[in-house]
Amino acid sequence: MSDTQSDLDNDIILNYVRNFLIDEHGEYILPSNKLANLKEFIESDIFLEKVNSRIDRTVGELFFMVLNYSIENALSVQDSVARAPVKLGIKQFNGKFGCSWCEHPGVWAFGSMRYPILEQIPRPREHQSMLMHMLQVEPGETILGILYPSPFINLLKLNIVYGFVPDYMHCVLEGVAKQLTDHYSSSMTEIEIKVLDEILKYVKYPCQVSRLTRPVSVRNDWSAREWENFILFSSVPVFSTILSNKLLNHWMLLVEICFSDGNIFRNQNDDL
């Protein structure tokens, strides 16, 4: 299929979906150009599942062609706080077995739940086993951190584990990047921190950067955007003055993956 024909088909199906309305009986109707209930329709994933066959049939009748379209929920995005209760009905990250993607039990240490690197890699969570545990769990009990069935199990095409993407803001910018920066800075004196602040002042940012990163000494007040700009544009020249080559190369893997659309492989980390 040519790109032009593909674009035309996409326009047809989008216009069709936008004109969907739901009447008082919950039936799909094709009235007019009005967009009433569009927001509810688009946001209701259950409707997206139910409307598949109607689209195939009605588009064929209206435009005298057969289009095999299917609207499916491929993934869902929530931030780290909302993901646990919204996505899976599991404990949050500060609870035991609070990871959404693996069965790391977590360890209570220094007043909070932590997830240290284990000698044996934790088993990844799996779609089928999570569904089974959701059906088995009793009120007030947990199974590997699962508290209750997730409403998302009604979406038959959505993988309950990998249909949810990691939260870039909390996991990377205000997560790994902040933890490593705090760790690197923890043994530094106040004077050494001020030296980093001076180096940061002389970093030249691209003109597209709308919010410059404030001094390292006030990093606890940085916004997610400031953390991102620090990682991408100024962290390497700043950290090159205080880190060993091994630690700097390790940090640069994080910088690289934030820039890149590729993958960082385990052997790249093992070689450090």
C-alpha cells in the first residue's frame, strides 16, 4: 500500500471514530459532525475493544471498501505513584514486591523499602501468572505484592506487565540520575560543591533549552526538566572533574541512553 493510500485510509478511520456517539442505551450510532461524548469514547478502553467489528462493517458500507481496522489498547502510561494502584492493584514501590516488572521482594533498610542488586536476578513478572494471582488473591491478603484484580484485565489485547512503560520522569530524571548525583556528591565538601557550581555556570546550552539548570548545591529543588538538561548537556563536563574514568564511563551510559533510541546491553556495563 502506498504512503498516500495509507494516509487516506488513516484519515477515513480517524474521521469515522471522531464522529462516533453513544446513545442513551449505550449503542453506537453514526450521526453528524458533532463531537459530543468524544472524550468519553476515546478515553474508554472498553469501548475501543467493543467497536472493532462495527468499524470494519460500517466503514465498508459507507465508503464501498473493506478496511480491516482494529482499535486496540497497545500500552498505557501512568506515573510511578499512580501506576501501582491503577495498573495492577499491586503495592507501591515502598512496599514489599512493589516492582511492576519483576518479583524483587525488596529489603527494608535505613527506614524505607529498598531494591538492591541481588546475586540472583529476580524473576520477571509474566502476564498469565499475574492474571492467575489476581483471581486467587483474597481480600486483605497479597500474592507477590498483588492486592486485587486490575481493571485493565478487561482489555484482552493489553499485556498487563509490558503494556505499561516505565515512567521516564520519576524513574530516570528524578530517580536514577538524582540518586547517582547525590551519591557522587555525598563525600564532597561544601567548597568542592561550589566549584561544581562554577563549572556549571560556564556550560553553553543550545538555544532551544528554555530552563537552565540551577547550581548543583540546590539540586534538591531541581525540576525534572532541570535534571534532564543537566544529564544531556552539562553533567559530563561537571562530573569529569570529580569522577574516576570508570565512574564517568558508567554515568555516560545513562547519558547515552537518554540521547539514543537504541539499547544499552549488559556487556557494556560489565566491561567497565
